[in-house]
Amino acid sequence: MLGVRAFDLRISVNPRRGNEPWVSHGLLAVPLKKVLKDMWSFLSQYKSEVIVIHAKKGIGSAKLQEGYVKPLNDEETDPWKVAGETVHRQMSLYFEDMLATYWTLAKLPVNESMEDPTIRSLVNIGVRVLYCWEGQQVLCVDLESCQGTPGWSSLPWRTKFGFGPPMHPGQRQNLTGTCARIMEPACLMGSWTFTSSAHPHETIRNVKAFTHDLVGHAQWQRPECVPQTGQVPKHQTPQILYNVEAFITPNEKEIITQQQILRNVHAVFARGEGFTLRSEAERTNYLMLVWMMRKGAQALFSKPSIISLDYISPIIIHRIVEAMQGYEDCGWAIYCKMSGSCWARSLFSQDGQCLEEADVLLSLEEYANTYGTSVNQQVLMLATLSATALFLVCKLLMRQPRPGKQTDVEGKKSEYETHPLLLQAANAFPQLKR
């Protein structure tokens, strides 16, 4: 609903569920069909939207258990299947004609490129989902449909790409006996090799360098889904889609450190905002905004096809949407509390005018001070107070009166009612007064 339209899905299979495809990130997370159902519901309600799905094998899961990806690996050498067919079939089951296969894209007007259609043209023919597997666009979902698709190649069998090995334009052959046109599947190139780092500032610095020279990086280290010889396509021409992956990749040492800090808690507080699993992602989002998406930088951050972040901040999505829709670049305002929490908002208004930064800052400050305490911080404060009160109540009630000493005199309050910490807890939790 915020505007995210590209999804990176790591796929494994669940041996306990008949090798059903599951979305995974190391561990199995949720059934793929649940994710696809949510996407289908959204597309059914909003008829002018197009989404991009990039699915690939969950290599991280294989490190835990080989059986999580073995069936997907076996498909790459199965003469009766195409690579990724189990996943392709589920995509086709949920999206049907909304899926951008060769035959749905063939409905485009003759004068429009099948490799590079406009969003409006896709919506007009009912195609709403662009789907890639292991980086290559999926144009047919199983062996039978692929054999009837112009340009499909059956050689070599040992490839992880369902449409066959990548070829230069004009090399593919139509073996179907028809005069249908041939298209080359798109190739989605991620930046991870060039941009990955365990530190947010290094990640964004690498992202900026990669974005400045997309074609140069593709030429230097080619993605597997483009031919390995000759020149790579020019920027913003088929067939490479550039995915800038602006998220950190913690090394093993840092993962262990984080696990030791967090243990079984959701957040750790020293002062200000707590440290959580989202903290590094939020820092990366902040640097992405102030380093790369500053006012006047639309030409830079509009170059990639996709920008990927963890826990993406709404202001980043707004910047991208405004750039893509050609709105005036009014910039943005940001307000940060002493704790380090920040709130940002675009200066572009609904009526097409640029707002005054001072006015937006004032509204952000008001919002932050009204709603700015994090839920985790509130819960932790309440839990700490209640635990303290419970501990004190138990300890005081367990005290035994000394022999021969009166512990409660008529007309005088007992120590249970006058203990300062109990009074503080009782004021915070009125129900404890009883």
C-alpha cells in the first residue's frame, strides 16, 4: 500500500509438506502460496498496478538442510522439466493471464516492443506480474508450454534458466513452425557483489558508486543471465534490469555479537531508542535518504530499475514515486530527536506545490513528540515496572514477623502501603492498589 512494487523471494521446499515451495531466508518462513495470495488480492483490487517478482533458490536454507533446495536443483537436470518449474507452476496458478509470459506479452500491439513495454500497455492487456527466476525473465512455465514458445532453447539441459542459456539478439530460433516474433527474456542484475558490506555507511557508499556506472559494472562482472561475450546493452535498453541492493550483509562475527546482545529479547536499551534487529536497516535507510536521495539527485537514484532495502522507509518510496511521475523535486524535511529517532516527509504537497520546510518540520516535531515513543520502548517500560512491583510484593509478603513484635498497629499504615517503590508502582498501575 505504501508503493513497494518489487519483491525478492528466496524459495526452498518443505520436505514435511510434500516439497511444497516455501519462502525462506535461512529458515523456512511461510508457504509461497500465502505470499502469492496476498499479491493476487492486491492486484485484484487495484487494476492499474504492476509488480515485479524475483525468485531464486534459498541457498541459505541449503546450509541448514540440503533437502530444502535439492528438488529445485534436480529440476535443472530433469529432461521432463524446465528449471524452476515447481515455482513457475504456482505463479501461473495464482496469476494466470496476469503473468507476463511470452503468449500474454504477444497481445501487445505489433509496434510495441515485447522486451520493453510501457506500464500502461501492460495494464491494457491485463498483464500485471513480471516474474524472474534466478535472474532470467520467465516466459513459459513448464516443458510443454516452453516447447511451443518461439525462441526457447532446450540446450544445454544443465542450466538454471528455464528459457535456456542467454543469447545475443537475433541468435534465437523459432522452432515452432510459426512466423511469430521472438523475444529475449530480460535479465535482472543485482548489485550485491559490488555493494555488500556489514556497515551501513560502506553499503551506501558502494551503492552510489555502482549507480553512477551501471553498465560499467555489468561489463566488468557480467550477470549469468546475459551473454558472456560482446558488449552489454546500453542503460535503459533491454535486456538488463538493474537492482540496487542497499541492505547490509552482516559477517559471521557480527551476527554472533548481535545474537549475544539480543538473546531472547526484542530490544536492548541503554538510553534513547532501543537496539533491535531493525536498527542497522533503519541506519541504512537514513543514509540512503541523506546521501543518495537528496534534493537534486533524481537523475542518480532514478537510474536503477529497482532499489531494494530492508524495512524500507516511506519517505524513500515517496522520493522514488515523485521522480518516476515527473513531479517537481521539492526535497524533504527531517526531524530527529535526541534519542536518534528521525521522522521525514516530502515537501511536495497533494496540490502540486512545494511546502515550506519550516512548516513541515513543525508538523514532524509535533507528530514525533505525540506518537514518537516506540511500541517496544513502551512495552519494555511497562514490563519492567510490573516485574519490579511483582517482585517487591512477593518479597515483602514473604517476610515473617519477628517473635514478640507487632507489625501492624491499628490506625497505622503497614510498610506494604508506605514502601516508596510500591507506591510508585501503584501509581503507574492503579489496579495494584487493591
